Amino acid sequence: MNIHIPSTLTPLFPGLTRHIDVDACTVGEALERLDERYPGLRDRLCEPGKLRPHIHVYVDKERAELETPLRENARLDVIAAISGG
Amino acid sequence: MSQVVVLVGTRKGLFILQSEDRRSWRTRGPFCESWPVYHAIYDDSSGTIYVAAGSEWHGAAVWRSSDLGETWDWSGEGLKYAEGEFPVTKVSSLTAAHGRVLAGVSAPGIFESTDGGVTWSHLSSLEGQPAQEKFKDPKNSPPGNLGLIATLPHPDDDQRFFANVQGYGVWETEDGGSSWTPRNQGFRADWPLEDPAWGYCVHKLLRSPADADRLFTMTHVGAYVSSDGGNSYTEITEGLPSDFGFAAAVHPHDRDTAYMIPLDPQHGRYMHDGQVAVWTTKDAGSSWQKLTKGLPGDGAYLGVLREGMSMDSLDEPGVYFGTSTGQLFGSADSGGSWSEIATYLPGITSVEAVVVD
């Protein structure tokens, strides 16, 4: 599956690109895989146990949570949602 | 050759201003990926800049630079509570002393780093204090949700320091954070108190570098001075245009000299009468002088936040303050005359002036 990362995240992790392929069964697992490659990344997207309030995740264009399952070749968009000027 | 470095935290990142003569300034930034900055400090012992930040998207982190901003790193490792507890949304305050860095966060608590800001661990949230049962919930926090707005180390005792909780008051530990004692004796409150020991709104708490027992505070209702290390306070508001303000600074060499910026206490929260003014006392608050030479008046409705003023440590010390609308003012003669150093920065949240060799 392919993850699309917000542009606000890439400056924080050297080598991180906007699009990454990982193998995972749920959104939470996908973020775990990302965290293994870029330690600390999961905490930038999640509070303990849940997504951060202004981080929105979509699986194949449908709003998703950490528990949302992923089919093979799914597209996962991580969005830094608008939160003020 | 020594230079004065002014760290200016803003709502859109950190800026660094440098000068060798305090007349001509070089400005660099924004740093920290333009994250909202709540406080920035310089650790003289390690030569490291630490920046307290909180991104609405990506949470709390402390940025750091050991080469005056040429290169940066950041860390949020360990800056969180366990699952089910209230989340840490921002780092509000920093101090560096005795080989460690203390970070005050929302929801109110203190984290420490003993490896130069690479990793953090929870030190204390003032557990056991009756007030903590109330202030730990962010819904009981005043606007801004800053939480633990300041720690204040003792210069000679690494186990002893103050913690200031937004809207609740000041506590002191003498055992490295294991136990705490309220230190609010003498403060006023214009609201009902559940317990006279706490419930005070101490905007800014300062210790004189010249005398560890001399403290000044600017609060929601009054300016105060302490001569006994913060065990008790005497109000020194008389002579100021109001009893409300955020920013204050203490003289690096004279225990009795302090600077404060009183504000309109109502919704305005700008300086009085459209005149930008700093007020100074040279006798520990017995009298006050208004300093305005070179500062804008006649329609200048500017405000300064709690970390918005600082002094350098030169023999004739400089005074600096930044406004919530992005102007930075400085004085190279202890406030006798002022000039505008920067005009169009983002809203300024913190100012820290240091002398770097």
C-alpha cells in the first residue's frame, strides 16, 4: 500500500519522502511500519492511543482511524488539516 | 569579540538577532520550521539554544542548536504522558541549570532532559498537591492552555526550584520534585479561592542574578517583591498605572532594579494611553519611573506577553522587549533610550537576550 505524507512532516525526518510504500493490515500498523523506518514519526501523528486532533487520515478517500483495515494496494492519505492562520 | 544575541520566539518560528554594538543588528530566521514558539533560552554552560514549541498538527517538541542557529535538531522523545492521561500539546517553558534542562508543558507537568535535549522523561506534575487534581484537566486551564508556564532554578541548589502553573500559582520543591510547597504568601486574588494556599495567577516570576533571595513577580493583580527567596511577597504596585501585566525583567547586577510593562487589565491588554512604556524601579518597588524615550506614543496600542522581555548582562545592561504584533524594541543604556530593532516579525511570544563570546 502507498502512504501520502503531509509536507509539514518531511523536514523533520531526513530522507522522508511524500510517498512511501509499506505492508500493513491497518492504519495503525502502517504508522508503526513508518515509525520503524523513521523513529519518532508516529508520535508526530498520534497522541497516546489515537490520532492527533488535526491529523486526518483517509483510506481510499474515506475518513479512517487507527483501527481501519487496509486492503492490498490501498492508498492512505495523511492530511495536516487546516488549523488556523 | 563578544556579541549580544537576542532569541525571539514568535508564533511562526524562532528568529535570532545578533549585534556587536547593540546599534546595528543582523536578523536570521525563521527557524524551527516556523512552528509556534512559546519560549527560547540559551544554555550558557553548553552553548545550546533550546526552543519550546508546539505544533497544532504535530504536537510538542523542543528544538535545539549548538551553533547559534546554523544547524538544528529537535526531539519529542519522552515528552508525553501515558495513554489515557491528558495529552501534552505544547512545551510552554524551559530552563537550563545544573546540567539538565527542565521543560514545563500542558497539561501541567515538568519533563527533564539530562542528555542535552535528545530525550526527555517525566519529572513531576506536582502530584499530591490538592490543586493538581484540578489543574491537571486542560478544561480547567486559563485561555492559552499553557499549563506549567515556568520553572525557576536555584543557582546553588540543584534540588530546589519553583514551578509556576498558569492560573494556579507557584510551588517550590527542595528535593528535586518529589514534594512541593505552595509559595504564594502575599499575593492577592480578585476571585474566590478554594484554598488560600493556591489559586493565584502569577504571570511572571523572576529571581535576581545578584541575590538569590530577591524575587520580583508580575501577576494578574499586582506587582510584588520578595526578600526571603520567595517564601513571602510584598505588593509594590503603587506608582504603576495598573496592577496588571505579563512581562518583567530583573537587572543582572543590581538586586533592587527591575523592569515591568503594565497593561490595560480589561480586554485591551495593551500599554496605557496609546504610549509604549516600560516602568522601572531601582529601590525594589518603593518607587517607579516611566521610560518612554524613543518608544512610540500617540496611538501605539501594543501588548507584550509573559516571556516578552529580557536583559543582557553587560556592565551597562541592555533591555529588550517584543510585542504580540511583532515589533522588537531595545535599549543599550538600561532603558534610558530605546529604538525599534525589528518591525515586521510575527507575533512575539518570548525574548531572551544573552552575551556570547
